[in-house]
Amino acid sequence: MAESDGQEKSEQPSDKKLNEGREKGQVAKSIEINSLAVFTSGLFFIYFSKNVLGNKLADFTIKTFSNLDKLDINQQIFTNFLKDTAIFFFSAIAPIILVIMAVGLMSNIAQVGFKFSMKALSPKFTKMNPLSNIKKIFFSSRSLVELLKSLVKLIIIGFFCYSVVLDFSLSATRLIDFSISEILTFMVETAFTLIWKIALVFAIIAAVDFMFQKFKFMKDMKMTKQEVKEETKSSEGDPLIKSRIRKIQYQMARRRMISEVPKADVVITNPTHFAVALKYDMNNDPAPKVIAKGMDEVAFRIKEIAIKHNIPVHEDKILARALYKLCDVGDRIPQDLFKAVAKILAYIYKIKTQKKKKQIV
């Protein structure tokens, strides 16, 4: 397996690393796919437009050579010749070049998708060092692989062409009995038969190369365990900082909760370990709501504030434990506990009513 700084690259690349590589232009791409696309598109374009191209070439040739014996060469004639040549090029050859360029671009997009990145286009001055470039060209493993791949491709295509041409050469022995038009037809058909068969071999080579490039790219992009840890740490944050943030958030939530205790109707305790503050508005609330709860020190603080603000503190070990376990702050109490809580609230409301009557008297 590949190694980096003495560590084995055993982990699959993360989405973040693949995206960063893509921003830098590092993608799995086969040059053979581009070559195949350009070769076959140019072939098909020429084949389907051969009549138009043939007529244009014939007209240009006739116009150029028909009056050579009578031609008086001067600047005007030379200018007209250059103009006719340019017109012929842009009307006949330029469409082929444009098609090839468009297909080359689309083959790139088909392999890696469309992504415009300035990082990939930005100049890298380290690549301008001639010594390092010579080393990469002649002494790198990548150059050796590309050289071997080119040799194998050349041998395969050369052997295939030899076998195909050998078969056609046997058929060519009968051309002596053909007319000129039949000979031309045979030559054109033979040429296109040879070309599409070469394209088929080229397609197989391109498919194999694409799979190889994909495999090599994923292997090169693999990460060490340390790189995975560093990336996780940078994306999710330092565990110590996250712990500190959670602690601060908990303290803020606790302060907000404690500030709600004076609004409670009753605090139910067990009596030392748990305390749950409840609030109930008979006109608006479907059920009593937990506005604060705590354990040990927090429970003691809730009871302390309740006593300070004359909030009734009721001791019920089983109910306090059940409320603490089943309810979070802001929750309505479960239906199973309605009856037990209702008795306590009814008792507290009765006492409050009696106190008010005494104050009036």
C-alpha cells in the first residue's frame, strides 16, 4: 500500500479530500477516452459529410489548377488565392476542427463532470524548474507507466492493422479487373473498414485505461489514519473546545431554567436528590408543565429559590423521581401522572384560597 511520512495509506479518501483534489484539478481521467472520442467523432463527421467535403475540394482544386497555364502571377492574383484558400479552410476544414474540439470537451465533462476551478488554472512556479521537470519526465514511475502503456498500445494496434491490411491485400489482387471508379470505391471502403476496426480496438484500450486510472486515482488519494483524525478534528472541531462549548451552553440553559422557578405553582421533591418545578394555568394549559428540574446541587438550588419566593415545596419521593425521569424542561406531564399531580395542585390551591380569605377578614 502507499505510504505518506512513514504511515500507511490504508483509509479510503473522504468526500472532503476528493472535493479538495477536484478543486486542484486532481481527478480520475483517461486521456485514451479523449483520444477515442476525438478520433471517432472526426471519423463519423468526415464520413457523413464526405460528399459535401468532396465537392468543396473538387471545386477548389479545379478553380486553382484549371488556369495555371494562362496565369499571370501578380499581387492581386496571389491575394485572391490566399482569400480562396481561407474560405475553403473555414467552410470545409473548420467545421471538423470545431466538432473535434466540442467532442473533446464533452468527453472530459463526461468523465469528471463540469467544474470550473481557478486553483487548477493558477500558475505553479515550482513546475517551471527545468531540473525537476526533467526528473519527472525521464525518471518518475508515472512516466515509465505511460511509456509502457504507449508501447503496448502501439504493439496491439500495429499487430491488428497488419492483420487487417494483410487480409485486404489479398482482396486487392482482384483490382486488375476493376474499373477506376470501382477501384476508388474499394479504396474508400477499405480505408473506412480499417479505421472503424481500429476505433473498436481503441475503445477497448480506452475502457481498460479508464478503469486503471480510476483505480490508481483512488489509491493515490487514500489517507493515513492520522490524516483521517486531523480531518475529523478540523471539520467537527477540537473535542476540548466542543466540550467547553457544551459546558457553557449547559450553564446558560441552567441559568434560564433557574430563573423560571419563581413562576412555578409547586416544587415536588423526593426530598434530597430530585426537585421538579411545575406550572399550571387552568384557563390556557391542557396539563401542568415542567419549567425546571434538577438533581442533587441543582435540586437544592431549585428548593432554595422556591422557599425564597414562597413557592410550595411538596415531598413525594415516587412522583418526583417519575417526573424527573419522564419529563424534560418544557414538557407537559404524562397522562399517567395527571391524577397524582392534580391532587397536589388542588391541595395547594385550597391552601392559597384559605390564606386569601384570612387576609380579607
